[in-house]
Amino acid sequence: MQISKIRPFIQVLFFIIFLWTFISGQTQFWMVFVFLSIIFAGIFGRYYCGFICPINTIIHPIQILKNKAGFSGKNIPNFLKSEKPRLLLMLLFIVGLGITVNAMINGSRFPLPIIIISIGVLTTLLFNENSWHRYLCPWGFLLSITGHFSKYGLNVNEKCISCKICENICPAEAVKVENKQNAEIFKKHCLLCLKCELKCPTNAITYKKL
């Protein structure tokens, strides 16, 4: 069985784990897990985004409901596609981490995960999930740095027929098909959601050592 077919169950499992750590006040364990995932993304790619991230687990169903209701959302403004907004959000995120750590030391809690999830949901409602994954997610910014050096990732073989299905369904704009050549998947942006692998009509996409 392709792992892409059981991916939703894995997402739900990790979402339950996330909720437990947050409700029980054990958020530090989740944060350690996330930072380890950022490190291991340098080997295995951004598996955290595709299988574990609670934000992705929440916003993708929202995007599906929007599509079924016929709400495509606005195009994300060009200024949000530049590095400055993402760096600013990253700076605010670092400040939030500092506040969170200080709160933990003092025996209290700061709802940083809820704030980030809320921003992700709002972005998806106003624009689309691609906008969050590709341009605004602070975790994605860090994962794209280590993910650029990953030793494993999605590979496109000679079976590719340049149909652009993978490019059109990618939620992170990580796939490009140009001049009828084989699809190119940029591993630093790839979420490893495996949607392209699942939908490829010729089974030209596989996860392997690059």
C-alpha cells in the first residue's frame, strides 16, 4: 500500500498527539519534536509538513470546502510573495518563542501554537492554502532551509508525460513543468504531501534517495 493512501490517518494521529501536548501543558515536547524535524529535513525532506503539521491538517479540509463551495479566494498580493513579510513573521515568531519559553519557566502558558494556527486558517480563508505553505509559514521558512539539502525526496522518472497534474495540485507551488519537459520538483518547497505521487497517471513520481 502506498503511504500516500494512509497519510490522512497519520495526520489525524499526530493532530491528536498535538492536542494532548497542548491541553496537558506539555507543549515543550512538541516544540522539541518540531526542531528535530527541522534538522532531519536535511536528510529526509519536509515530512513534517506533509504528515505531522497540525496547521496543514486543519487548513487542507478548509481549502477543500472552499473549492466545493466555489470560493477560490483572492490572489495573494505580490508584496506578500517577497521575503520581507516572511522574515517579519519569522521575527515575530522568534519573539513568540521567547515569550513561550519564559512563560514555561514561570509555570504559565503562552498560546503560540494557537496564534500560528489562527494565522494559517485566516490566510487560507482569505487566499488559499498555497499562500500559507509557500510564503508565510514560519516553520516552512526554517524547513525550506534544511530541506534544500535533503538526501531523499520525490523524483520524477522518464514516465512523465508533462500533463501538469502534479503542478496544478501541489499546495506549495513546488512543481514546475516547462516546455513539455519532465516535471521538476523543488525539494526545498516540497511538503512531501505525496498528492502528486497519488495523482500521477503514469506513476512517474516516487520518493527515493536523490
